Amino acid sequence: MALIHFNTQGFDKALASDTPMLVDFWATWCGPCQMLGPVIEQLAEEYEGKDVLVGKVDVDESPELAARYGVMSVPTVILFQNGEEKDRKVGVMPFEVYDELLDGALS
């Protein structure tokens, strides 16, 4: 499965599963978010076929999700496991940081 663009309903459905999720909370007007976009897309491609979901939430389209998880600045990338927040990275990080998060979620 490629990169998923979550709305609230789709996010809640995915969160209810046991599948680990790496979710990029972003906004179209956010310069650093635009820089991070290709990294998140690369992660989605690399982890395709593995038991993880990689997705994005536009905080302007789904402000209730941003509020629910206390996302105060974008980009914020959150790793969810078993429906719970496991880790959070705020700001743009290198590919390897997110790669390690996903590897940890799979092991």
C-alpha cells in the first residue's frame, strides 16, 4: 500500500487495527513540511508490502486529529502502535530517523 492521505474516519479505522502507523501531520503552507514530503513518500515505497502504514494528515483539513494528539507545530511525525502513540518527532529529520522508528515497530 502506498502513501495514505488520512481523513478522520480513515485514520480512526487504521488506528483500530494492530498495524503500526507512521503519520506525518503537515500543512500545505508549511515549507519544512514540503521538504519532508519526499522523505515520507520514500518511506511509504520502501515499506510497501510490510506490515506498516505510512500516511499523512493535513492539519487544515483534519484539525480535530491535530488537536487530539496535541500537534502544535508541523511537521510532526507520530508513530502509533496498538492504537497508542509510541514515538513523536517534531520538525524535519533525516530519512534514517523515521526508518529506525519503523524498523523498531516491526521487530
